[in-house]
Amino acid sequence: FSTHTPPPPMLRSLVGSEMCIRDRIYTHGQNPEAESVYYPITEIPIPSDIVLEVGGIEILPDNKIAVSSRRGDIYIVDGAYTEDPNDDKWTPWAIGLHEVLGLSWKDGWLYATQRPEVTRMKDIDGDFRADIFESVSSAWGINGDYHEYAFGSRHDPQGNIWIVLCLTGSGGASSDFRGWCVRVTPEGKMLPTTSGIRSPGGIGQNHIGDMFYCDNQGLWNGTSSIKHLPVGGFVGNPTGNKYYELTDAIGERPNDPKSGSRISVEREKIPELIPPAAMFPHGKLSNSPTGIACDTTGKFGPFKNQLFVGEQTMSTVLRVALEKVNGIYQGAAFPFRGRFKSGNVAVRLGPDGSMFVGGTDRGWGARGGKRFALERCHFSGQLPFEILEIKAKSDGFQVIYTEEVNQASAIEIKNYSISSYTYIYQSGYGSPVVDKSTPTIKSATLSSDKKSVHLKIDGLVKGNIHEINFPGVKNLKGKNLLHGVAYYTLNEIPSN
């Protein structure tokens, strides 16, 4: 497609960022050559007769994985964990389903979130092909609109599957509960859970079982972001809120936000409004965020319990380190790994620390260049010099590194820079960057273990992204950070 002419609606990308500026694709802060030293990528060959277009990935027993396709097929892959492509074996588990964008394995059943329902399947004769198909729930609405995607989670600690339902055409709500997150219980009951969704690209949970999803830039979304999904919450887009009349499960319909305002302002008026946990600056860090994976193993390098987010347009994976302040999730987003082969949609971490990433470029296209791909990224064992996480303080930020830093570089204020900005909260599509300011870094104090620095800052802005650059910070070997930029979304400023 032309980089300036939108493709026909039926061919648009499932992740729905509707990239208005496809010709402006950046990899801000990415250094793929250096990244490969710490996190090499192995491409998993796809048989020539399979059009994969990955929509979901799940880990199975005995070092097997299940991979689903936007085309409605599910395959079992044996040999995906190895470096040898010749030992891979692909077996069709099920063919002819309807756009599977979520997989979960539980108690010998493989659960698939299709566009119209959650289905569970079981192999009873040991040939890795499904023999039993059971409909678990199909209680939400669906029509022929191309954009009515349904992304399903893995089972939460209570055994529920969470499903985020995209708006009709990404801007309307022509079918029941479009623009909502719903839960499907183990008994098959559908529970309306969270309203305010626009165009999700993926869903996943953190290490304690709280659920998050990625919403794409568009109506009521000035930029893409990762958002928390609390029961009874409203995450920003009021288009589907008319369906409160169909449920009494989570209270009354919240007040509609005022277009042209700011999320931080509307939060004061709408108690149910949940701000993005981390905003992803459009065109800099992300255009189409997708699947979410959490490293609970500690085998994927130093980032245990952090979230990894697929990015379809830029063919990258992002990293997000969150904290809770005053009961609200917020935190920093970082570049992590670039140069995947296609547009990343599904991201899943295995028990050995392998990150399986798969995607497609059908629709809007992706930087990677391949129509579809399946890849494995793993930790090489060499520790990258990175910003591990950032914590908000009443007077600035605490920056924690993966290793000791050079003292002289760490306490020099000129080795840091910071800017603050946000986006308009409006019914129109996207937003320019607004409310720019330049907070002042007053001091940089190194901790006794030389692994963290307290940046004392004047001019923090509640509700804004704080973009922090680290051009001069070095480790004890004199090396710069692998990724010297962080984007912290400051929903709440802690008290002293």
C-alpha cells in the first residue's frame, strides 16, 4: 500500500492503530545489533504450505507450543525451543476456526478465543489433533464488521478468561458489549467487567494476576498505551457505555468525559476512569501495541515480573516496569528488542525463559518485511546495562540500573535530560503532543550500592509522560546504557 493512502477497510490491520503516519516509522532508542548480543532471535521455519499470520501462542507440556492463526487454524509445534530448524514438527490441531486471537492451556484442554466465542478442545487419542470441541461462551455480539476483534487472555488465578472486544469499525458499538472487557468463568458464564475499550491489540496479566490490555491510538486515545482492567472500571472510550443497560453486574454507567480535556482533569470528575498505566509516545516508541507477556520465571534476564509488549508496526518488543502509587498503576516504558521479521501480535514466555513472538503484516504492513513469522528470543546470559525500573518520588524519580554505575557519570546533572508532555483526551482521532514543559533536575544522588540514582526534580506534572534521557551515564566498564531513554507516565505523585 501507499504510505499515504489508507488501505480498504477490509484489509486493515487487526491491531487497529490505523497508522496515519506510516511513512514516519522510528526505532527511537533501539540498537538491534547490540541487542542481539543479549537477546538473540531464532526464526522458527514455517512450512511452505501454511499461511500462519500468528494471532496467539500458548505453552504446552513436553516442550511443545500451540500457535493460532488469524486464518482460523491452530498448529502444535514440536522443536520450537531448539536452534535446529530440522527437528521442528508441525501438526494441525484444528482447522477452520474463526480468527483465533487467544490461546490458553488448562487441565488438558486448549481454550481458543475465536471472534464469536470461547471454545475448548481436547485430544483424546494422543495424536495432537483436537477430537472434542465444546463452546464455553458466545454471549457477546458480533456482526460482519471487519474490526470486531476479540482478544482472549490465558486463565486468571480464578480460572476466568478475559476478553477485550474491539468496537465496531473501531469507532462504533453496533453489537452487544463492543468496547468492553468481559470475563468467561469456568462454568461458561459471561461477566461484563470493564468498559471504555476502543481498539485492543492484546491482553495479558502481571505476576500477581492483575489484567492489562493494549489500546491503540484513535478516538479518545491520544496515543497508544497499556491499561489496567479493574472490575467495574472505565478505561476511557465511552462509545460502548450504552451497554451498561444490559447488565447490573458492575454498577451504573459513568458520566461521559468532556472532549478536548485531559485524562488527569476528567479523573477528578469521573471516579470510575482508570488512566493508562503507561502511555507509549506515538511514532517514537509504538504505533500499534499488541500482546502482553510477563516474565515470572526470572530466566529472561534481569527483568523478572516485568511486562513485555509486542509492537506490530515497528516489529519490536517493548518493556514496561509498573508500580502502584495511591492504588493506581503507573510506570516506565522502554525500548527492548527490535528487528523481528514481521508485525508482532502474540508474545508468550516459556518456562525456560524463551520468548515466543509471532505476527503478521496483512493490512497496514510492518517494518519487519515478512507477511508472517514465528520467532524465539532468549536471554544469552550476558547482563545488559539497562535501566531496570524507575520509581516515582515526591520530589523526582529513583532510577534503578541493572548493574553498578560509574559514580562520576551518575551524579553529573548534564548526563540527564527530561521533558514532560501529554495528549488531548478527545473524541477525535489521536492527538498532537501538548502541554510541553521542561522540568529542572536539581541533583543526582547515587545510592550506597551504586545501582540507583535519586533524581531530584522541580516541575513534575501529574498526568504527563516524563521522557528521561541518559546520554552520559556509564557503567564501571565505561559503557553507555543499551537503551538510554525511558517514558514514565506519572498518574500520581507520591506524598513525602
